[in-house]
Amino acid sequence: MFRTGSKLYLLIGINVIVFLAINIPGQLEKLMFRSDLISTYTTDYLWLPSYLPKLLTRFWTPVTYMFMHSGIFHILFNMLWLYWIGQIFEEFLGEKRTVGLYLLGGLAGALLFVASYNIFPAFTQSGLVLISAAVGSSAAVMAIIAGAATIAPNYTIMLFGVIPIKLKWIALFYVATGFLGISGANAGGEISHIGGALFGFIYVKQLQRGRDMVGAISSLFKSRSKLKVVSNNKDKSSADTPRQDEIDRILDKISKNGYDSLSKQEKEILFRASKK
């Protein structure tokens, strides 16, 4: 997980380790002592509560909730989507933005969840705001899915290995089903999904305009070499580093016409930029 340098493997590894570290002792506790203290304390202290007075005493939960899951299938499908779509996202924008978008997408989902449960009468007057909590990496994963669909909307993947479908339809399907499910049993989860998706869309649109909102966060997870190499050949250094206006033009072209519309030279420029 750490040696590969892959940000996707890092995020997936953290989620899996946290899930196993909580659930293996939890299952042993149930079998040996017939109690459920681990699960109770996990829900109380690591899930994101919607009730503001409780949230003030659990101020760390907007971060911890996005690495928690309520069951094996919950984490399985979230990690599969993160792995599949995350690779597409990194193919176009490189690895350095993955962690930052994951974290900020999860925080955006948390913000929309808490705000909605404290504003809309359907939650405040029914008392749901007092007992509800959000859990899961879905909002963070949705930010990456929406980001990939925004930068490469016509990118086609084979769903279930047999059905060709464009990335934009997958993102729109999840946003639409999330909106229609707001009044259902998993209202909080659907709201947080929408928050994450909106952030992913806005982030890539801003990136295309030259404003990178997650670069600072991603730099915290970047390993730094102790060896510094200085080149005296300024012309070669300038040639190896694509200009920002050139990158923006290529990103706009991808957004309008898809990745396949790029020339071989444009693909090479985007590849060099992602390595930077």
C-alpha cells in the first residue's frame, strides 16, 4: 500500500484497515461476551451526527465518517467504484489530486448532510435530526466519480464487462437516484452523495479555469526526495514543463469532445503535466 506510491491504494488500504480493525474485534466481542460495546462506541464517536450540539463534542467526525462503513457490502462497492473510476480520474489529472479531492468531497458531503438535517422541516420536526448519523466513503468517492465524468464525460467503460456506457451517464444516474432517494430511509446518505458529487463537478470546472482547490492538501501527502537535482539548461526545463494555458486548452477540449479527440502530441503534453 505504501511502497507503490499509489494514492488509490493508500485510500483503499486505509478504509480496509479501519474496517477490519473495528469489525474483527467487534465480532469476537459478540461471540465471547455477547456484548456490542465496540459497535456502540464506534457509532457514537466516529460516525457523523446531524444534531449540532452533539457534533460540537464530536468535531472530528466530519473526517472519520468518510473512512467508516456499516457493513461488508457497503465498503466493497465503495472501494470497487473508487478503484475503477479513480484510475480514470488519475489517467487525466494525475495522482497528486486524488487524496485532496477525496477529503474535500467527503467534507462537502458532510456539510450538506448536517445543513439539510438542521434546515428542512422533514428532518427537524420529525425528530430525525436528533438521532441520525452519516457513515461511509460514498460522498468522497462520488466526488472522484463526478470529477472524472466532468473531465472526460464521453469516456466509455464496459459495465459488468458487457455493456458499454459513458462515464457521464453513470455520474448522472447516481446523482438522480440520490436526489429521488432523499425522502427515503437513507436520506442522509443520499444527501451526502449529492454534496460530494457537486464538489467534484465544481472542482474540475475550476481546475479548467486554472484554479486548483485541492493542490495544497495533496501536497501534504507527497513524499519529498532528499536529493536535489539542479539543471543549468533552462531551455530544456522550460520545454519539459507544459504551460498552464496549454494545459487549460487541452482540458477544455476533453470536456467538450472527450479524450479521444486529442492528438498524440496533446496526450503527451497532458501526460507530462500529470507527472508534474
